[in-house]
Amino acid sequence: MYRTILSKSYNPDAYGELGNIFFFRQQYNAANDAYLKAAEGLIAQNRLLQAQYVIGMLMNSQPEYAQKAMKAFNDKLQSNR
């Protein structure tokens, strides 16, 4: 169901929920991919507090993804000034 929704529109909340589903199914690589997309979408929507939470989760499981998301986060902070 989530994949169908995501194929029609980009929704970072749906990506976060999809990540949760993958995580609980122990499909960690797929979960991290979904969490990264969620973080990037939240950053693009200027929902930085929520993005920080997702980045924190990525720090524990996939530091490379967290670094990529942090770069986007910092770039967004600079552009908001």
C-alpha cells in the first residue's frame, strides 16, 4: 500500500512509516533507504525538527546515510538565513 502511495506522490511521512515497516520486518537496508528519503523530504519541506529525529535514527544504523542527510540539513539551514 505505501509503495502505491509513494509512486503517486512524494510524502516524507509515508517514507518514514515504510521505514518502520521494513525495520520491524528486519529489512534494515530497505528501512534505512526509506528513512533517508523521509529525512530528505522533511528537510525539503523545512520540517527540520522532524528531520533531526530521523537523522538521529540513521546515525545509529547507517552513519553514511546520516551524514548525507546532515549535509542536506546544513545546506537548508544556510539557505534559510
